[in-house]
Amino acid sequence: MINLEVKTKLSHDELHSRLKSFFGKGGLGLETTDDAQDCLSFEGGGGFVKATICQEDGKIRLELQTQEWEIQVKKFASSLP
């Protein structure tokens, strides 16, 4: 299990959309178990991904927690501007 934190220049809505596209249907195919404004959770393959979006000093901070999807979470985080 890993916890990862990244900051991005993306808007809240764009980041939310990218998370759903990457981890959900059309992406890795994980089941969306929570889809709130600031929190998304996905499950599948014996693991999970939890994403928390926080507004901080005019930027967006994304907190990611995962089990069994560490490589994919790192790939997603490294793709953010």
C-alpha cells in the first residue's frame, strides 16, 4: 500500500474527470465506489484506489492511496501537469 501526494495546475473538474477516465470505465475498468466532489474511490482486482482532491493556495493537491494498483497510481500522478 502507498500514499502519494501531488500538486497540479489542473482545475478541480479536469482532475476529477481524468481520475474517472483513467481508473474507471474506459480506463483500468475499476468499479467506482464513491464519486463525491472531493473524493473518488475505485475497487477491483483485489485492491483499491482512493483519491482526495483539495484546494490549497490556488492550486490543487491530490492525495492518492492505493493497494494493488501502485504502478498505475504512480503512472497517473507522473502524467499530471
